[in-house]
Amino acid sequence: MSLLNNLSKSLGFYILVAMILGVLTGVMMGEGAAVFEPLGAMFISLIKMLVVPLIVFQSLADQQALALLLALEKLEASPSFSS
């Protein structure tokens, strides 16, 4: 039972269930499922709109982390004047 509790809390589980429900809806409704096409197109557009800023800001964060790491390495390599 613990496996089922852990599985039901994961995002991947919900995505898999939604995909299965979407396929079943398409199979059962047939051509009538075309009414959901605008929602699907809107969802894909929102995903595309989200991906570019995520990639840009992640690369900026990685660049800042690398700069901080290089500064710390330089600080570590400098001579210490404490007694």
C-alpha cells in the first residue's frame, strides 16, 4: 500500500493518468472529441511560451553559479594573512 501512496503523490503518475484518460476520451467520442482541439492548441501555445524564459533564466542562473564558484576558487588560492 505504501507504493501506491508514493506513486499517487508523484507528478508523473498524474501525467500518465491524464494521458490515459485523454486517449479513452478520444476513442469513445471519436470525431466529437474535436471540440477539445482549441483547448489543446491553447495548452501547447502556453507550453511554448513558458519554455523559452525557463531556458534563458536557467542559463543565467548557471552562469552566475559558475562565476561564484570561480571567485571562491580564486579566494581559496590567495595567501592567508591570519595567524
